[in-house]
Amino acid sequence: MAASRTNHGLAFIMVTVLIDSIGFGIVIPVLPGLIVQLTGRSIEGAAQISGWLMFGYAVMQFVFGPVMGALSDRFGRRPVLLASLAAFSVDYFAMGFAPTLAWLFAGRLVAGITGASFNTAYAYIADVSPPEKRAANFGRIGVAFGLGFILGPALGGMLATYGLRVPFYVAGGLALLNVAYGWFILPESLDAEHRRAFEWRRANPVGALLHLRAAQPVVLALASATFLWVLGHQALQGTWSFYTIYRFGWTPAQVGTSLAAVGVGSILVQGLLMGRLVQRFGERTLVVAGGLSAIAGYLTYAFAGAGWMMYPGILVAALSGVVYPSLQGLMSNLTAKTGQGELQGAVASLFSLATIIGPLVMTQAFAFFTAPAAPFQLPGAAFVMAALLTVGALLLFGRAMRMRDAVEAPLSSP
């Protein structure tokens, strides 16, 4: 019976992340065109506005991520997940109906406030997974995300032929369907004896991060590496559509196809290989190998001379899909069951801080280095920055592992 409930819960989490990523992927190919339509600006100007949209969403997630994590520790994962999904539905419909740019911003702010589906999903998986299986199960989230990135952008490119707003309506409808599915099928993963009181001093980004540092310095170092990793990844999410449209003249369908290829790579690595790779090499080796893969991919994107060259870059970067679930597994295994929600809330704050800074920096870099007045033309500047940030993440990760080894060494001495 317990195994059945666990399987239902894991299935729902996979479907939730799948639908969320489909909804996110659907709008990527058409968002540049919608911003141009609403503002009359060039594609470079639309990229700058897109950066501010991501900024507003990320600020709300940064502030409210620990609140949602603490609420899930107090009331359980189920209500937080369902509320989050309902908010995403509202967001997509608001963006679809948006008569002005202000509507787009309002929708993103609402979604940011309750955008807890991913970090609460990680806490849910930590609740129901034994420590040795957490990294592999976290990798399944990546599989769902990758599959959504296959279906979403491709679907968005096709739906765009019926109008730039149609993909937003479809994304909102998918989110509503998932709320209904979760209402009937999702079991609670956190039993009453492992819940704890809600405390405002810990349910805020500063308090959560300070508590993380005091409780487990190694986890804070790993979380800092995760921050730099996510910050670099914003080059993909923030500038991919604008870069490929500007650099190679790609259509929304071509953008969608390329992102679908990213999704295929994610599924192959995280779905078919992640569990075996963790057993064979361990999370530590995978973070290093995946980080080097990402650096090679970013540099390929930055200096691609033709559109087809982006695809070898996608292939090279595919192994980078092991990094985030491996980092999550390492941090989760160092955290008590009662603190999984708080951990994920703190990590979500760092994640959100990266998505506050990253899109603005990456889109502004793209706009600056493609402007006629730029000191030199480098449309791929954001990807060069991403490669450097990934180097920093690997250096921080190495420091965290040395800290862990120093702590464990005396314990293993005779």
C-alpha cells in the first residue's frame, strides 16, 4: 500500500514537471514575437524586455521560495504543489490575453510568488526516496523537464501558425488539467510527526541561508556552487531564442526544434544513464564531468559560425544534465528529513537569485555586443560568460568536497 502511494506520488511529480516544462517551452519560440508585437521594438530591444520579465519572476521566487518551503514543512507538500500549479495556469492565461506589456509583467509576478512546484517537488522526492536513490530520482525530474522541452518548443512553433497567443492558452489549459489530476491522485508525502512549526525568521531568503550556513557549512558551499551553475545556465534560457534569430535568422519552428534537441539529450542522459552513472562513478565525479561538458557546449554556441553548428554543441553539452541532480542529491543526503522543505526553499532562493541576476546580465550582454556602437561584435558573449561561471562553480564544488573530506576523515580513523 505504501509503495503504491509512493509510486502515485512520484508519477504525479513527473507529470507536474513535464507539464510545467511543456508550458514553459511552448512560449519560448513565440515570446520574442509577442514582445515585438506589443512594443514595436526590434529583436534586440525585445531581448532586453524579456530579461526584465525574467527578473520580476525571479525576484518574487527569491522572496517567497523559503516561505513556500517552510509552508510545505508545516502543512505538507500536497497543498503547496496544487496552489503553485493553479498560479501557473493564471499566469499563462494572463500572458495570452495581455493587451499591454504591463499584463505580461503582472502574470510573471503572480507566478513567481507561488512558483514553488520545482523546489517542493524536490522536497517531495526527498521524502519518499532512500538516500542512495535520491540523485537518480532527482534525475527523473530532469527527464520530465527534458521531455517537456522536446514537446513544448516544437508544439509552440506549430501552434504559432495559429497566432502568437495560442501557445499561452494551451499552456494554461495544461496546467489546469494537472491541478485536477493532482487533486484526485496526489498523496501527501510528509507525515504529521515530521512536520514543524512555521517560523518567519527562517521563512525568508536571508534567514534560510543563514540557517543553512550555521547548520551545515558543506551544504552552503554546495549550494553556492549550484548558484553559479544556475547563473551560467541563464545564457540558454535568457538568450537562446534571441541569439539564434539574430545570428542565423531562425524561425520559431527552428528555435523549437533546437530546444527539442536539448530535451532529447536531457532524457537520454538523465533518464537512461543517470542511475547507472551514479552507481558507477558517484555524484562527485559526475558533477566534474558534467561541468566540463557544459563549458565545451557553451563555447561551441558562442563561436558557432553557422546554425547547424549549434547541434554539435547540444550533443557535447548533453552530459551536463547530471550536474544539478547530483548536487541536489549531495545536499539532500546531508540534511535531516524534517528540514528537506527548508533546504529546498533555501536552494530555491539561490536559484531565484541566479535567475534575477542572470537574465538581465545575459540579455544586456547580448544587446550590448550586437549594437552598432559595441567596441566589437560578439553575439555569443552570454555563452562565454556562462563558461566562465561554470569554471567558478567547479572550483567551489571542489572546495566543498575538500571540506566534506576533512570532516569525514577523523570519523573513519581507527
